Amino acid sequence: MTHRIAVIAGDGIGTEVMPEGIRTLEAAAKRFNIDLDFTTFEFGNCDYYLEHGKMLPDDWFKQLKGFDALFYGAVGWPDKVPDHISLWGSLLQFRRQFDQYINLRPCKLMPGIKSPLAGRQVGDIDFYVVRENTEGEYSSIGGKMFEGTEREIVIQETVMSRTGVDRVLKYAFDLAQTRPRKKLTSATKSNGISITMPYWDERVVEMAKQYPDVAMDKFHIDILTANFVLHPDWFDVVVGSNLFGDILSDLGPACTGTIGIAPSANINPEGQFPSLFEPVHGSAPDIAGQGIANPIGQIWSGAMMLEHLGYKEAADAVVTAIEEVLSEGDSSVLTRDVGGQGTTASLGKAIAERI
Amino acid sequence: MTHRIAVIAGDGIGTEVMPEGIRTLEAAAKRFNIDLDFTTFEFGNCDYYLEHGKMLPDDWFKQLKGFDALFYGAVGWPDKVPDHISLWGSLLQFRRQFDQYINLRPCKLMPGIKSPLAGRQVGDIDFYVVRENTEGEYSSIGGKMFEGTEREIVIQETVMSRTGVDRVLKYAFDLAQTRPRKKLTSATKSNGISITMPYWDERVVEMAKQYPDVAMDKFHIDILTANFVLHPDWFDVVVGSNLFGDILSDLGPACTGTIGIAPSANINPEGQFPSLFEPVHGSAPDIAGQGIANPIGQIWSGAMMLEHLGYKEAADAVVTAIEEVLSEGDSSVLTRDVGGQGTTASLGKAIAERI
Ligand SMILES: CC(C)[C@H](C(=O)O)[C@@H](O)C(=O)O
Ligand SMILES: CC(C)[C@H](C(=O)O)[C@@H](O)C(=O)O
């Protein structure tokens, strides 16, 4: 059975880490006898926008929807195209049109990586952020009034649906149930955001009734970010709205040392549409073109893709290879951000060879 | 000249830390010859709500508006009254009706307090969060549709006005100008929240033109929270919307060791209405009634109040007293959260005596 993978590298370091992601996937495919077929697309980046006035061709949905997964780099180059145009024109379209309503991000302190948090060791930080990925604060409803005058106002709506909230909660509770600690934390702000957030809380209470074996707590987002820093060991599965999940899934990886290596999966759990796998980091225009970007976020995202396609053993082998290379700490191999003097390619090769 | 201070202690540990806040203010008033006149109000707490069906009497505005400042503890007791009712019925009313459009929160690593961030020393973390405090994500506009059915949706609007955005930016730029580093960071999320946040960015660019001597940068809120943990030394003055400021002003103090000691000021800069001074921490039902809450947040908020009333020297003396008591580290004086075995009163007294 051939798995067809669409590759969209995007901008900046996206184009540099992508080859390393593919290198490792090919190594894993060989070792575990998986048939992966990669097709590269040249759209979904800011140069494409400058040429065509849009981020994607009109028939992108048709072109991509038959693939088994999208392997995605990083998009955005604010000096060429404003972020809200490049992102709403690409990544956020995929998430929405392919109904990838789960954004899943592991936050795990890896061997050889120093946490910025004092005294935290491997094993102390190991949780998932489950983020709602299609609605909530990321709406495109709203507008401007009294434009250009002193009375100018802008309005943007947050929209939550029962369908949208319940399905992400269900996914998060299900995930918590598979974990040894069986613990779920809900991110809210119902003391300040007085309509949508109390609704979120209500649905959590309702959903929790079906999971009596899962221990549940909730925190307002302000104190929750504080607790990520003060007590990262409290968390097992953390579920949040689109915005809160976005924040927590950058802060969580930062607490594990660097967002440069964190992976993410944008999942359509029913498999009706392809899911999308991408590193948490952005396109990093500041270091683009130097060949020094850390490819681990891309490679680890590839592991999540393998797991999603049903190859748990292969996925574990990739993560183990990452862990081994990191814990060896060979500075001629590691990139600068993790204390080495190597390149994107040296680190990518070392991981691929290990498989 | 007599300064009339309205005292509202609120719920839980609010009622325990308030007497210590007043004790220190009275000591400072005596030493610096300031005439403070405290009037205590019994409303604005959850027991009042249970008795009267509302958090405040109908004429609260008339009762309070003539005061020179409000000295405020902490409100909320979710087992008695849902947070969105108790908070929208009290604190958020004050902020809005008294047009306290600035929420100012120092994030400063104090002597004797261990930062959860590895290797951070006194002097490494010292910045202000300036939060918009009256509009933005904390709107009460919105509602529910298809209630009780599978199609249920809730909507809540974020509203930003040019007036509201510009005045908080102006305050933040002015503050940055008074600081040695003259640096301002704007919190945004214009890559995902596509209407209000690009507007925020636009106004920042516009305002920055009037402050050529202030160095300006901006980060999306997700990576900004990561940078609070990875590079807290980057920040000097950080300005954000109501929600983003809320998050950053819990996360910032957490990076300085504990939100238990952080102060805040809700300021109406024009002085048309009283400003409100309160600790960042909440009412903490879990430790209420034991006399072990740390009163420093309340006392430090009192110092901010003194400064606001024009007594900079007295304010500095209070902060110095806090620093001295913390750096001495007498465990019979300090409360548990900062490594001692003392009580709210022992710590409050030690600080007051120092003045
Ligand atoms: C209690 C709550 C409504 C409040 C807020 O979100 O503004 C608090 O977190 C704060 O920061 O003062
Ligand atoms: C680039 C941006 C629109 C995006 C988001 O906010 O979803 C990113 O931060 C992410 O987390 O994938």
C-alpha cells in the first residue's frame, strides 16, 4: 500500500529543514518497509504570492485532497507579505478546509536539552497540548467602522460551536485515557471572557461525565501559563481553544528548552481529509539561508505522521534516533541552538543514519 | 491635604492580606507625614452577593467616585458564585466605569526569591507589563443560538477602539521613555487573529512615529510567552491588549518566582475617577482562613498607590522595606510560599516595622 505524501516546504527555513525531514522519513520507510511516495508542491509560500497574488492556486483543494498526508515546513515572510495574508491564505485554509480540527503538540523534555526551568530533568516535563484548530478566536468575521476617524472601531468575533468544542474535548479525554496518569487540564478564562469561555467550561463538565476515570481540572489561561513555568510536572493532557492552545503549545515547548525542535500534527481524526504535519517553529527569516536551522521539529513531525499512518513502531524509531543523537551531544553534529557547531544537514544526516 | 482611600477587601485571602496592606501604609503615612483616611466597604464580595443578589449596591458609583483611590484585595469564591458573575459584578465594573484604562504590573525579580528560571539573578528580570484594561477581548457583547441543540453556537465580540488602543499605547511609550533602556515590546497575534490584531499593529506603528527615541519590537503572543521564559532580560516595557496583558502579567511574575507577591495598579491617568490598587493574586480559597497568605502583593500595591498619589519617596521606602525583609530571609517571619514558617501577620509586621 502506497502512502501519497504532499510536500509543501513554505518559506525561509521551511525549505531548509524539509529535505532533512524527508531524509529521515525515507530511512524509516526503508527500514520498516513502508511505501511512501512524496510529491512536492511549489505553492504555499510568499514568493508564489508575489508572483500570483495569492498563496495557493484556485484548485488547491482538488490537487491536495487525495493525499494521505501533508508534510509541511513553515510559512511566512513578513517583509514580503503580511503574516495575516500569508497564513490565512495557506496554513489556516488547510486546517479549516480539511477540517483538521485537532492540533496536537507534545511537550517533552528531551535528553541533552537544557530546560530553562531550574532543576527540571528528563521525565519531569512530558505532556500534550490538544488545541482546537478550526474555530474560536480565529474567525474571519468582523470589520471596521468609522474608518480613518477618531471614532474608529474594529470588531472581531469569537465563535464556538457545540460540535467544534465537543469534538476536541472528546479527543483530549480519549488521549488522557490512554496515558498512565489519565489527567486532563482545561484552559479557560471564564472569569473575564464572559460568554464563550463559560460555555467552554459547561461543555467540559458535560464531557467529563463520560470519562469518570480521567482526573480533570481547569485553570484560567493567565495562571495556567504561570503554572507551566512553576509546575510543569502537573500536566498530562492540556486542552484549549484555538488561541489558548496556540499560546500553550509555544510556551510548553519553550519550557522544554527550545521551540526549535517541537513537532505538531493537524489532524482530521476521521480521515476524510489529509492531516498535516509541521514543526512548531516558524520560517525564521532572521536565520534563513544559512543552513543552521535545527531540523528536529520537521523530523519529529514526520514521526507523528508515521504514527498517524499506522506505523507506530517506525515513529518510535525516529523519536529514539532523535533522542540518541541529542543525548550523545556531538557538537560537530548538533546545530547552534542546541549548543553545537553543526548544520541543518549534519544533524539531519546523523538522525537518518541512526535509523 | 487628606487622601481618602476606599478599602474593599473582597473574598478569601483578600480579607487576610488587606489589614497588612493598611498596616504598612499607615507606617509610611506616619513616617512621611501623609494624611491617609481609610473607609472600609462591606460590599464587593461573594457573601454580599449571596445576601443581596448582586455584588455591589446600586449606588456604588456615587459612593466611591469621590475617593482618591480604591485599595482592593481579591474577589471571587467559585463555590459560592461563578467567577464571571462575581468579577463582572465588581472588579471589572470598577475598571470600566472608573475608566481605569491602564493596568500596570511590574515584573521584578526580588532579592531572596528564587526564580523558577535557571540562573536568573536579581537585576535580570525587571520590566513592566502595561495592559489595556477596559475593552478588547473582555466585551460583554455576544450570545448563544440554537441553545440546547446539537447546532448550538456561542459568539463573543472583541472590540477595539482607536481611542482605547491609542491611549494605552501612549501610556506605554511614555513609560518606556522614562526608563534607561527605553524599549517597548508590543504583544500581537496578527498572523492568526486577522481583524483586531492587525489593527493593533497599525496603531503601534503610528504611535511609534512620535517616539523615535524608543526602541520598538513586536512578538506574536505565542512566541512572546516563550520568550518570557527563554529571554526575560529582553523586556523593558511590554504592552498588550486586555487578554494578552492579563496573560503576560501572570506569566511575568511567575518568572520572577511567585505571583503571590506581585502588585498591580488599575489607573485612570487623568485622575477624573479613582484608580484601584490590588495584588495580582486571587482570593485563593484553597488556603483562605489559615492566616498563611503572603501579604506582599497587597503591600506592594499600596506602594504603587502612594506613588500614584504623588509620594514617590514613601513608595520607594515601602519597596525597600519589602526587599530588605525578603533578602534577610528570616524564616520565622516569611510565609510558606517564600520558604518560611511565618504568617500573614508576621510578614506584614516585619515590613511595617522596617519603615
Ligand atoms: C479575575 C479576572 C477577571 C482578572 C482579569 O482577567 O482581569 C484577573 O485575572 C486580573 O488579572 O486582574
Ligand atoms: C502562524 C500562525 C497563524 C499559527 C497559529 O497561530 O495557529 C502558528 O502560530 C501555529 O501555532 O501554528
